[in-house]
Amino acid sequence: MRYRVFVVDSSRRVICAAKLDCIDEQAARCRAEQMHGEDDVELWEGDRLVAVFRGATSNKNRSDRSS
């Protein structure tokens, strides 16, 4: 199955994108999750958002807003 992964910054702008060919959604989720770090990673199958993996920057911004 073909998936796309987008690494996005805190303004939701795409930093980079990659195509993933995976046997199933679980494998795609595992590979996408390994890509996250400072920024968020979005996993898409066609026009369906499969998952968002929050990066360290996203978590920091969230706690800054709640203070």
C-alpha cells in the first residue's frame, strides 16, 4: 500500500515529504513514528489522514499555551 509522510513545522508548513510503500497500515504507522523528533509527522493514505505523531516542538508549544 502507498502512503505519504509529511514532516510539518509549528505553523503546519511542510518541511519535507516522503512516499512509503508498506505492507499494511500498521507497518506505515511504525515507519512514520520513527521519523518524528522535533517536528510533527503526518501519515496519509491518499486523502485520508491516518495518524499524527507529535514532535517535541509541538508538545513544548502546547505546554507554553497552557501556562
